[in-house]
Amino acid sequence: MTTTDKNRTAIQHQLTAALEAINALADKGLTARSVSITGARPVIVIDRPRGDSLVGAQHIRERKGELVTRTKMATPFHGCQVEWDVCQSTPISGLH
């Protein structure tokens, strides 16, 4: 099997995993906004889940100026990584 064939097979497996995960997310009422197949497993970005339909851990946290903190949450899901953003605003009265 050539390198091209191995790459094609790996991408096909990742596409299959991504499609299965997207369908399972849809069953939970969640919508995929983007899918990236560039590493070991697909990364699916969704809107922030409501309630406890999907639980994740903090993946990245960054401040946007003094008022907004953006946290990227992530969780493994059906052979993929699912990510979503959580933004929090700091009330102006909370600033010193």
C-alpha cells in the first residue's frame, strides 16, 4: 500500500467518524458549525450546548480585553473531539 493510499484510508476513517459524531450530536439537538480533519482525530465545533446535553473540560482560556473571557471547552465524542466557546463578560462595576 502506497503512502497516498494510507493517507486516503486514514481520511476516510476520520470522515466516517466525523459523520457518525455529527449524527449523534444532531440526536442531542446540537449542530456542527465546522469540522476539521487535520490531526489524529476530527475536531467538530458546535454552538454552546444547553443544559447537560454535553459536558466538557476547559481546553483553552483567554481574555479579550478587560471585559470578556473566552473559554474553549472540549470533550471526546464518538472518536472525535467536540469543542465550543463559552464567553463571560465582567460587569463594569467589577473593574477597579
